[in-house]
Amino acid sequence: MELDASALKSKGFFQQVQKDAYSLRLCTSGGTISTGYLKKAMEIADTYGRGHIHVTTRQQIEIPHIPAANVAAVQQVLTDAKIRTFIGGPRVRTVVACLGAGVCKFGQIETGSLAQAIHDAYFGRELPAKLKIAITGCKNNCAKVEANDIGIRGADRGYLLYFGGCFGRETRVGRPFLPVLKDAGQVLSVLEHTVRFFADHATKGERLGKLIDRMGTEAFQKTLEGALAQAVR
């Protein structure tokens, strides 16, 4: 039976240049995964692929060369192991993060728990276009946050946020619209209002940066200020 490549893409299976083979992309949050997770990925690669794994530029685990005939069996393995796959398309993508203050001597903020909180709240949410989020612990900017729709950088033991960046066929540098925030609760409130603004106003395929240009920076600034006011209450 011929597989529906489009439907499989939403479940983490991406058709390769070889029409009878798929690459499986697994979900990670902030680039941190358990050794048990890695062992299961290794088992899938050894059993159904060619025994190797690719790490994507957005910290995802990808297992290439899975024959189309084995896709159903791999899906069952994932279900049994409770492993989530990457979700593409017009949705909130997985959060990219460096190790942050918990490990790195330069880190200004703790990135892991923030990445997990954002992932739990938004990963896979349907939107008019893709929304990418990245977190970096300091000015070294290992996660290149300005190249994301929403970027969070550690600064002065607080959080400096960037909005509207993207990297790919078209490149934009995200811009800061707020001063350094000192509380993670403020960051989460700003994110909630930003995602809501994006969901309510963006057209199909319109990334956040282009939406801000079209709506005007004043409208977006007002949204952010409202988020901070609500966070203080």
C-alpha cells in the first residue's frame, strides 16, 4: 500500500530523495535528552535504519533510511516507548536552548526549565505559520536567538527578548522591543501574548516579523506592554 507522504510528515516522517525511504525526526526539548531516549533511538536506527543518527541544526534527533515498508512498525515502537516525534508545518516548533547557567560559567539565566515550560505550553500548537523559539544563556549567543521568531537571551541576570527573526530562504534579525526582564513569569506572560497576537492576526504563511511590519510596531509594542502589566498583577 502506498503511503501518504504528506500525512506522515505531520507525524515526524519525512520522505527522502529516495521515494521508498523516510527519515524519522524525534522531538527533543531544549536539546537535552535522556540516555534511555538515546538508547531507544539507537535501537530504531539499528533495527529499521542503517545504524546511524543525524543531529539537526535545531537539536533534533533524526534517523534516516527507514524503508517505507517499516514505517508502521516504527510507529508502533514509538507508541510503546512513549516517544514523541518532531512536528513540522504551521505550528510552534521545538525549543532550542544552550545549557545555560546550570552548566556554563558564562550563563546569565537557567535555560533548561524555561525551555521545558515553553515546550510543554506551546509545542505543536496550530498557527497560521511556523513559530520558532530559541533560548541562549549569555551574550555569546550560542543558540543564535535573533534568527528565531522569538529569541530569549540572558543579560544582566535577566532576560532580553527578540522578536521577528528568521533564517532560511529569507533572513531577518529579531529586534528587542522591551528592556531586560528580571522575572521568568514576565517572560512567559510576554510569550503567551505574543503567540495570541500571532494566532489572531497573522495570515497563512506569514511569519511574525512580517506580521509586525504589516500591523506596525506600535500595535505589537502595546501587546507586549499589556503582557507585562498583566504579569505584575
